[in-house]
Amino acid sequence: MSELRLFVAAVLLSLAAPGAAADRLLAWRVTGSDGRGRAVCQDGDARCDRDGTADGACTFGVALCLEAAAGGVHVRGAGAAAVRQALTALAAPPTCTAEVPVRVRAGRRARVSAAARDPASGRTERRRLRLGCVRPHAARAVIVTTDFETGLLATVGVRPPHRVAHPATPIHSDAVVRVAGERVYVVNRFLGDNLQVLDPAHGLATLLQCSTGPGSNPHDVAVLAPDKAYVTRYDAKELWVVDPSAASCASFLRATVDLSPWGDADGLPEMDQTALVGDRLFVSLERLDRTRRFAPAGRSRLVVLDTASDAVVGVIELTGSNAFGDSSGLAREPGSGKLVVNEAGDIQRTGDGGLERVDPFTLTAEGFFFVTESDLGGNITAFVLVSPTKAYAIVIDDQLRNILLAFDPSARRVTRRLLTRTQYLPDVALAPDGILWVADDGLPAPGIRLFDPRDDRELTRAAIDVGLPPFSIGFIP
């Protein structure tokens, strides 16, 4: 198995071993960690390379956490000076340093270690971190295409000339795609009601396709391990825990988790998007009133599960309502590692929603929108965060136009409008090389458009034709 396949994109994890004692002194946090004291990133992958550019090196964001009182903290190796400087600004533990950049050349490895003494016992604890940067290679995008009568897959080369292929694998007409490890997962949603596991090494052939329950309308899948994943079921009360590696559908369902206690009066919580952070699963609950045409029924919530026990260990009340995500999972903010939730409010009007940060470690929402619908001029339907000062969003304005725009989250202002369509713009995503991919359903020539985040320049003279209109985008390393 290659190093890159061990990479878990944009996941901020504590590198202490699972089950470590609660009184440990130190822990590393780093984007791109596999949770075993190492992180591997592909040069230019904005999900782990902070500069988002294929420039011959990866810039990791690294933080050192003091989880108990410690004396004589020593740091050695790559980025040690910056970590030591960040340590001087720490308050009393438990707390973490600011994230510092550690640069590793493509094709190389780097190490950093920290040691501290426990004043009570006198023992010394050491935590090591290995960082690896791999060169970009021939990644592919896998695209769900649909006219909402027929669903098909397409693949597109990430590098020019962006060759397009059409796998023969049939999918449902309402589906989204997720990529995890060595597998591609298609969530066949409304009236499809199943999860499909595909093998990229064999032409995206279907390895397993199992029902998620009649009328369940699954919306997302979060893959914890090859034999364990979580499926949100929008029209049901129970989250499903499943085995995507099962030999047959008879052993597909492992367990269920009832989320109805955190729903609204109709008993359906409208569970939607997910994110895995360390040993916790975060699930967004829209909480809509189906008797009032799916109007918001109060504030949305994030339910937090312990992935070891599958028990609910926290519920986070959000500032707004209708925590909406159509074709993308919950996002992570570059630098801080915080979850970012889109809360659309009443989708029929602008001004009651926005983007809110949630700390996945303290399980607290900030309590305000750091970017509002009014800032961007419409309801947000999809977004991508590139850096603290660079992001993209698709919004629907009061004239029902779909607009792709660039914005500065720190200044809460739009910097450029890139596309305006009367048709839908379903998805936007960052490729492993940092290029922005946009699903454009604009007639008469729908397809994929590419933009360079460095200057917002469109790289495609015309949309890349993928057959049917594109809906959801994933990337196969």
C-alpha cells in the first residue's frame, strides 16, 4: 500500500495512540495525519499542503498540545524553533500552540519530536512525529453526472489534457460520491436508498451495493476503516453503522444509532452531512418541519459520536437553522482545524444564514456567523475554504441566479464573481494539486470548469464535457 493511500485528507488528529492515558503530557496535531505519529501529504493538495501549490514541497500545519502540567518541554527536529517560540505564548494546560508551518521537500521525510517531564512523578514523556511529502501523480476526478432521470459516472484526469472516460457502472439518478482509502463510495439517495462500493483499480466496478432501508434517503457516508462506516439516513430516525467490506448484504448492517431524541417534533432529525475528527463522528441535523414544506423547526445541531462505542457523547446547538449541505461533507477550516457548517436558514430568502465555526475538540460552536449570506449576497449551497483569507462559494441570490464567487473570510467580503448561471452550480471542490473544480450545469454545454486559486483565472476555455450534467465531484489519488 502506498504512503499516499494512508493519507486521510484534511483530518486534524491527536497523534497519541488510541486509548492513551488521560494524564498524558503531550500530543501533536497536524493536518494529514493517519493517527499513528505520521502524516503524508501530496505536494499541492490544499487539504494538507498549506500553500495549496505544487511547488516541490509540502507545508504542514503543526501544533503541539500540552494536556497536563509539564516541566522542561524540549522540541527537536524540523520546525523545532517555530514550535518552541509558539510554546512561549501558551496559557495553562490543557491547551495547544498556534499552528506553525513545517516545510518538507517532495520525496523527502522529516521528523520532529517533543519531550517533557511530569513534575509529580518525574517521568519523561516523548512524542515523535514523522512528516512525508510525495510528488503529485496522475490523480483522477470521479464525477457523478445526472439529468435526474439517468445517473452515470465519468472520470477526468486531474492533469492536462484532462482525459474523460465513462465507466460502465450504473448508479442512481440522485447520488453523491465520496472517496476514502482505496475505495469510491456512491450514496444513492432519494428513491435509490443504497450505498455502492466501487473499486478504482478495476474500472470502478461495483464490489458491494446494499440497501440502507426502503425510503431512508441516505445523504452521506463517513468511512472510519475498511470494515466500518457511518451512513446518514435523511428520512429515517436511525444512523446506520455498516461494513463496506462485507461479503454480502446480509452482514452489511453492523448497528444503528437512534438520533430522533435530538430531532424536532415530527421525530425525524433530517441527519445530513458528516465529518470524522480523531475518534469522534460529527453528524449535522437539519431539523425541519415537514408539515410546513420543510421549514426550519428551530436551531440545527451537530450530534457527536464516540467511534469506539458508537454512543452519543455530545450535542452542539448551532446558531442558525437548516444546516444544509447538498453534495459535500462537513468542511474543515485550514489552519484552525475547526469544522465549518453552512446554516442556510429559510432557503426561500436571504439574510438569515451563514457559515459558523465549531471546535471539534471542545465541542463548542462560536455562536455567530463569521461569514453571512448578506456578506455573499445569497443563500450558500456549497463552499470551499482554501486559506484563512481565500475561499469560494456558490450562492443563489434573490433573482434565483447561481453565482460562483471568491471571497475573503477574514474580511467578510466578496473579491470576485467568477460565474453567473440561471442553471444550477451543484458542487465545487479542490483537486489534489490545489486547482478549483466546479460542476457547471449551464446550458447548452454543461461540464466541469477549472480555476486557479492563485489568481482566480479560469483554466478551461470551455466546460469539460462529461456527458450528462455534473453533480458531485470526488478525487481518486
